[in-house]
Amino acid sequence: MKESIWTRTRAAAPARETLSREQIVQAAMETLDAEGVAGLSMRKLAAKLGSGATSLYWHVQTKDDLIDLVIDETYGEVDVPEPELAGWRSGAMLFGHSLRAMILRHPWLPEVVYTRPSLGPNATSLGSRGLVLFGAAGFAERDVDFAMSSVMSYVFGTANAEVAIRTAIQNSGQTTEEWVSDVLEQARVAIADDTEMQKSLRRRSNRDLATMHNEAFVFGLDCLLDGLETRVKK
């Protein structure tokens, strides 16, 4: 594995250099949010900033380094409540919602977040505060690590599915309502002989897609926290 930008000694930029790493990261995030990972390049970013590529390389050596920096920036957006203020379960619920909202704001994130360790200051701060939050529940030894990772895995999994659906709708050229209508009509044909699936389809019909996603997320997170709570009470 190549050396991480977070463990590499950072070279000082020349005194005349006016471009900052913070400016570069912000511009990169804007590009990623608008165009995805494929739309980000050092050349395009330099043009966006009105700077030469050499200026970028004083701060960031490669595109991979840049993505590492932006990933860490996204983790800085996640709220991890203090257990003394919210209680561990309410805090975990708020943490889950904040993490989900962050992923949905940055739909490119699932494409890259699993391919590299998150070692930046925001990621490590989130991890530390999260362990304090889940530790307040009373989990023993490694269970606190497993409890937090279970919630994060659930949130990433459900949010990644939402991102995939949003991307499919965007690529289809249809509105959300048109896309959902087409999917439901195809489903009606495919499950014409399946009574149980027909009941499920009727429950989903005439429902707003965003509302269904929100309700499903809350239900699943509640169930997960119910299960974690029983582990503490053993």
C-alpha cells in the first residue's frame, strides 16, 4: 500500500505561493459533487482555481491524495453528539442521520471511501467521539467497536443504495415520478402471479420515493439500536 498523505511529511510551499490547500480541497469538493470522480482532474482543478498545475502540486501530489483530503473534509460535516447531552441511543440516532445526510450530499463518496483507509484528522476525530458515544452505553471491550461499525455499515449501505437509485434516475433523463411509475408498472407485470409481492407493491404505490427511503431508514436504524441495546442489558 502506498504511503498515505496523512503520514507523509508536508513540504512547505514557496513564500510567494498564494493558493492554499483549503482552497484546493473546497474547489475539488465542488467539482466532485457536480461531476463525480470521473470529472475531477488536476488540470481541470487548476483551471477552475485560475492557477497553474505546479501550484497544485506544492500542496497535493496526486489525484488520489486530493481525494483523500476531500474524503476527510466530508467527515468533518458529521455530527457526533456528546452522550452527556443526548444519551447514547438518541446520540447514535442523531449520528446515523447526520452521516446519512452527508453521504447523500456527496454522492461520489461511496465510489472511493472503501478503497483507502480514512486516517485524516476529521475521520479520526469522528471515530474517537463515536467510540465515546457508544462507550457510554456500557458495551464491553471490543463490543464498542463493533457497535459503532455496525451503525456506520448500516448507514453507508442504505445511503449507497439511495445514491445508486438517484444516479439511475438522473441517467434515465426522467423525473423521479416518471422513473418510479415505470418501475412499478414493470413490477406489476413481473409479479402478476405472486400474491404476496402484489400486496407489497400496493403498499408502495402512490408513495413518495424520498418518504419511503426516510421511513425505511428510520425503521432499520431503530431495529439495529434495539438489538444493540439488548447486548448491553445482558
